[in-house]
Amino acid sequence: AQSVTQLDSHVSVSEGTPVLLRCNYSSSYSPSLFWYVQHPNKGLQLLLKYTSAATLVKGINGFEAEFKKSETSFHLTKPSAHMSDAAEYFCVTSYNTDKLIFGTGTRLQVFP
Amino acid sequence: SQTIHQWPATLVQPVGSPLSLECTVEGTSNPNLYWYRQAAGRGLQLLFYSVGIGQISSEVPQNLSASRPQDRQFILSSKKLLLSDSGFYLCAWSFLAGGETQYFGPGTRLLVL
């Protein structure tokens, strides 16, 4: 069965430093993978999506993620954190094209 | 462009009272529609999804029900709320034909007292 594991429940960084949010997937075939962001008391916003067209996926707000089949990973990165990046981030995979499977989320804190 | 609306934004209800949350989508036809619940400090749980008017699939047994009276309207209901129904309810839509990306509404915060 497909699943995703977010390795860190909380990540804290200083403003201007790099961000790394880790996600590993489990799938018997090439999955569709997503990263969503949720700001407090808001809905989820799609950051980026991997669909096998390219292993390095660029998203909104300067985020990107790299699909590494050998490591079954899809980590989210950003070169320089902004205060506005503080939020909950979800790694997500899909099955049957209609349903999403969510990771448990990583809360990103950004300190000035 | 497509937009998705949810109301109310927040709701405080006593235990045993009924519930009706509404979700509507604009700018697309025949969307897949979804209801999720997000309990405090936890991930998202898919409650219901619908591929068409009157077609509802339930993912987990619970105190809630869903209906789709119109193509772009999805309603989440309960006859008698439980304390455990408290949470953040999110509606989402996706394109019907093979689309996987889901687009989420702003959510409804429900507190059952």
C-alpha cells in the first residue's frame, strides 16, 4: 500500500537559512507526490507536484523538491527561509487517481 | 479560474445539536468533491468523496453524512453532534478526468461543547 512518512514533526530555522523538510514514500510503482502548505486556520495550498516528468520539481514561493527513487525520498527544500514560511507542511501521495494519502505533517518555525 | 467556498468559517455547537456545513465550487463542471477532517495536531482524514450528483462514498464509519444535491455543492451533515466531532473541516475538489491534484477550501472550524 502507498504511504508517506514525514521524518520530522517540527523543524526550526533562522530567517535566511536553508529549509529542509524530509519525506519518504512507500509505493510499489512510481507514485504521484505532492507538497502542500497550511498556514494557521487556513486551507491547504499546493506547493508543488511530482508526476515523473522531471525529478527536480520547482514550486511556488521558492520551494523545490527532488524525487530520488534510489532513496524513496521527496524532500522539500528552500535556499533561504522567510518569516512567512512558518506553517505546517504536508507530504502527500495519491492512489487510484482520486484519493490522497497525507503524511502527518511538519511544523516549520522560522526565527528572526 | 476556479474557486472553492466553505461556510461557515467557524461554528460552536452544543452536543446533540444538528450540523450542516456547505461547500461550493465555481468555475468548473463535474468536479470530484471531498470532505476531510483535521483534528488538533493531526493530519487530514478523508471522510467522504463524490464523483457526481447523488454519488457519495464514505471512507470511515462515523456520526456524519454527506450529500451532493447539485454538481458543485457538497454538504456535510450530522443529526446529533458528538464532542469528538470537533475539528477543522476541509472541502476539496479535483478535476474529474484523471486529475489528482486537489484544491482546498478555507475550512470550517467546528467546536462542539
